[in-house]
Amino acid sequence: MTEFVPHPILDPAVIPRGSQQLLRELPKERLAWMLQKMCEIRYFEEKAEELYVRGLVHGTMHLSIGQEASSVGSIAALRPDDLIIHHHRGHGHTIAKGADLKRMMAEFLGKECGYCRGRGGSMHIADIPGGNLGATGVVGSGIPTAVGIALALQMRRSPQVLLAFFGDGAVNLGEFHEALNMAAIWKLPVVFICENNQYGMSGPAKVMCAVQPLSVRAIAYNMPGQTVDGNDVLAVYQVTQAAVERARRGEGPAFIENYTYRWRGHSKSDRNVYRTQAEIDEWKQRCPIARFKQLLIEAHVLTPEEVETIDAQAKMAIERAAEEALVCPEPSPENLEAEVYAP
């Protein structure tokens, strides 16, 4: 019997770690930015959770606490005019792409000064001028949309690249196969990023998919595939940067799996009965923010005082955004149709 030979662009046994060389190559300001954004994401979601408990956020929300390195490391590899399309657990992507914190908080609270005038809520925040093309609450729906956007970029001969984020639950949908196959055939400028937080709602990903790691699926579409430690911001940056530059050269898409973990439930209605507290506590010991802080200090990139200043400034920025958003006006009923339907 012919021996199976793994695809030459993928070694499933190797999960890259952040390169120490990056600490020497990247400007100090860029590394500080990464830490700042991860702290802002953490504090934003904790504040949003607090406002929800107080009854000020309606509906539900899907928090990405514990996954901050995935969004920041990926988006750090982009140019300012590059694009993203994300998913219902997308607050981190939105902040990393440069969203105004007050407008974002106002959207959570259903206020007129929010990004979508209070009509979108936590799952549908978009910032078109900032290159954030938004999300829907439908699992996997952004993947075929990403192919259409990338095709438009290619037809315009644009140098822009698109990052398409989705969760592990989306990889078993038909549109995942169709989209990746089409993107590979046309060599579109898109990087598919699966944030595998190990649970699709209440079911473990490892029993929902016949192959592990999920990046092995890239073999079927003749594109690079790689699984990376999604709690290591530099590892995520390194792999995404290579994929983005490849796509920008016209060499086609790639598939990256950021292996990470969400500390909270699937949504605020999730009672978390399908996993143990011991498992959650174990992953909290791998906190991406704490790891990055320690790395920056040990490598003498930042002093402990500088690290804590960045942390404190991020927390103050979120508190200020919440205070300002709370006093924003409610949406006006007179403008309801004008805000929903295009002219």
C-alpha cells in the first residue's frame, strides 16, 4: 500500500511559537500597540459583561475573553487599508482594527451614536471606513462573503488583502468547502482564519470534526495550512504576516487555525455545563495577555512600569468610553426606516 505523505507545506505535528527574533525586529511601539489592544479588548468585554448584568445591554453577547492574541496578532500583520470580515464573537477584531471605543460601546448599549446607530448590537458591528466589513449572527456566513469581497479586490487589481475570521463550528459547513475551493482556484487575496476555541456552542470540536488539526483541510484546496498557538500573539502575527504577503503577491489564499480557548460560555445564556472548572482554570494559566507581558519584560523590551502603564491606560480608556456611551441618546423612531433601508 502506498504510504501517505503529508502535504509539503504542512507539518501537523508542529505548532509554531512566537519568534524571539520578532522581539528584535519589530519596533518597540508596535509591540506596545499589541499589548495595548489586547488589554483594551479584555477590559472592553469585561465592562460589556458588567453592563449586561446591570440590564443595560439587551439581547445576548458572545465574549472572546481569553482569545485576545488571535485577533490582535492577525490584524497586526495588515496594512491600514487592508480589510477584515469577522463573526459574532468579533469584538476583539473590531478593536484591533482601530474602532472608536465610545462608538463601539454605544452600539452595545443600543445608542444612536453607535457604529450602526444602535440597530446592530454586539453581533453586527461594522466600520466600513476603517476596513471592518462587519459580521452576521449566522455561523459561517462570512466565509463565502469573503470570497466575493476578495474577488472584487482582484478584479480591481487592488493591493489590499482580506482576513476572513470564523470559528471551529464553521468548518463543517458546506459553504466552507465551496468558498475555500473557489478562492484557491482563482488565487484570491484572502486569508481564512479559524479561531478554534475548542467548543462549537456546547459541543467539543474534537468530536465534531474527523480530522485534527483543522488546518489539515487546507490540503484539499492546495493552499498553505498551518495551526498556530492562538494564545501567542507573536506566533499568530508571524504566520499571518507570511500568509498576507503571499496573498498580496497574487499567490492565493491560505488557511490558518489559531488554537485558543474562550473563558466564558458560548453566549450569556450558556450555563457552561459541558466542561469542567478545572479545564477553564488550566487555560486561564495560559492567558495571552499575561504571557505577552512577561515576554516583553524578560526580553527588556518594556519595563514592568511601562507594561502596567499600558494596562492602566487601556482600562481608563474603556471606563471613559462606557461613561460617554451611557449618556448618548436613544435611537430616534422618526429615522427608523432611513437607518435600515438604503435610499
